[in-house]
Amino acid sequence: QVHLVESGGGLVQPGGFLRLSCVAPGIISSIYGMGWYRQAPGKQRELVAVITSLSNTNYADSAKGRFTISKDNAKNTVYLQMNTLKPEDTAAYYCTVGWDPPEYWGQGTQVTVSS
């Protein structure tokens, strides 16, 4: 069983930033692609960003130019740097192994953007 542990969520003002982390013990991120999804109340889950085993990245239109996904293979950790946050970024953010569909999900970390 793969256990993904996210951290870094919280309350931030509009225009602020957060960095989410996802530790994936037992997952070699040099082999597996990783992703970040989010789900806001009453909305469908959205794929926000992905990073392949070769560190190629792709982003949802809503994240382009503001979010950056990266990873540290030695630490089996994936990051999501989120800048210029907007109230519409408020959601639970989930780290995944793979995407469309993911093979494994983390438990989620809440991000709230509000003044």
C-alpha cells in the first residue's frame, strides 16, 4: 500500500503564496509520474499539474504561469509552488501517483485563499 503524505496547506490572502509538499515513501519519483489534483466544494476534481519521470511538466490553464510542480527524487518528494493565489484556488489539494486516472491518492491538504 502506497501512503502519500501532503503538507503545506493553509489560509493565505489573495496574492499570497504557498508551497505544498508530498512525500511518497516507497515511490521512486524517477520512475513514476506524479500529479496534483484539487477539489473545491461543489465542484469536480481538477487535475492541476503533473510531472513525468523525466521531469516534463504540464499544467491546467488555471495554473499556468502561477503554479510550478517540481520534485526531488532523492527525497521522494513532489512540490507544488503556488504563487499569486486567488480565492478560486481554494480547494483540497491531493497528491497522486500517476494521473487520468491516478494509481494512488494522498489524503489531501486544504488551501484556503481569503482576506
